[in-house]
Amino acid sequence: MKTILISLAIFCCWIPVAGAAGFEKKEFKTPSGRAIRYLKLDPAKMEPGKHYPLVLALHGVGGRGQRNWEKNCYANTVLAKPGMREKYPCFVVAPTVDQGQNWSGEHLRDVFELIEKLQEDLPVDPDRVYITGQSMGGYGTFQALVERPKLFAAGAPVCGGNDPANAGKISAIPIWIFHGAKDTTVPVTRSREMVEALKKAGGEPKYTEFPETGHGAWPAAYNSAALWAWMFSQRRAKY
């Protein structure tokens, strides 16, 4: 896993998209004293006493150190569209890391602490916390599921991967994996191997492979109405 993440440092995974309106730039100090910067989008309308899903969106290598955080992950701009906010009212949390950092180790632990704090402060439905990410964020999505399988109700890694040996730890979680068949940055075999490993472990992952798409599979994935209908219908398993 460490070798894979280091090799991701050369990948360019950020494509400029229209700004995502409504996001707030925030900073959270972890109990250990580190600071994590993140974007937060609230439901367009919140009803007293009601709890809402939370979507955690992880950017790729190209989003590291960017000033326009709302552009870091394509999921942000999709979820910020007025029609989506009306249909799927939710909190969207999009943390960011600096150059040379990735979604593993202490940086991923910082994200978990951020989510725990937001769950304390906001009307978040604990049974509807979702995670998605593109490229390095796809790797981060898998790794977050591995490290905190009881936290998430579903995950959608886009052009990512993980050690197939970890499949047994996350086979019970609803997962929809996306990848471009012509990806020369993150080989499509990374996703294929995880799909097969999850099935062997008793899981039922969904998998969409775009036959004519390279590394930039996230627009096709996140513009899929079926993805969001599926994700927001998932609830955390009872342990």
C-alpha cells in the first residue's frame, strides 16, 4: 500500500470545473494539535429535529495544495448543484492535504477525528455516512473503509485500489467501484482485483468500467444519477 501511494505522487488528477457554490472553507485542530483544512456544504434547508446524511469526498494528487478547494474533487460540484441539493439534502465534507501528503496514516486519522467532531456538532445521521474519492482519493476511500468499516454506510472509490488481502474487512459494506479501462495512471487491474477479492470474501460490490475512458473517470462516475440514488439509499449495517 505504501509503495502504491508513493507512486501516486506523480499523478495529475485535477481537472478544472465550474466552482461549487455554497461551500465554506474551514479548519479543524485535531486533539494532537495538527490542523486539517476542509470544505463544508450544509443541506440547503434543514428542518429542526431532522438528521442528514454526510458525504466525505477525497481529492486526488492534483488537488493537493490547491487554493480552489471546491474544485479538488468532482463530486463536490455535482453535489452542490441546486437540483442535487434539493433531491439529496446532505452535508458534504471535503478535506484537503498539502503537497507531499496523501490519504493514509496520520492524515486519514485526522479525517476520522474531523468526522467524529462534526457528528457531535451537526445533525448528522450516523447510519448514513458515505465516502467517495477520485484517484489518490479512490485509494483513500478504500483505506478509510478498511480502517473504519463500522463508520461508513457505503463507499464509491473512483480509479483507486487497495491490497486485495483487505477485502474481508470491508466485504459487508456496500461498495460501487468505478474505473476507466484505458487508465494508464492507475491500472484498471487495481479495481478489478478488488472487485474479485470482495466477491471471494462474500461481498457484492458493484463495478462500472468505462471502456473508452482513461484516468479521468470521475466526471462519468459522479454524473451518474444511478450512483447517487444507490448511495443515498444505503444505511450502515448494524453490528
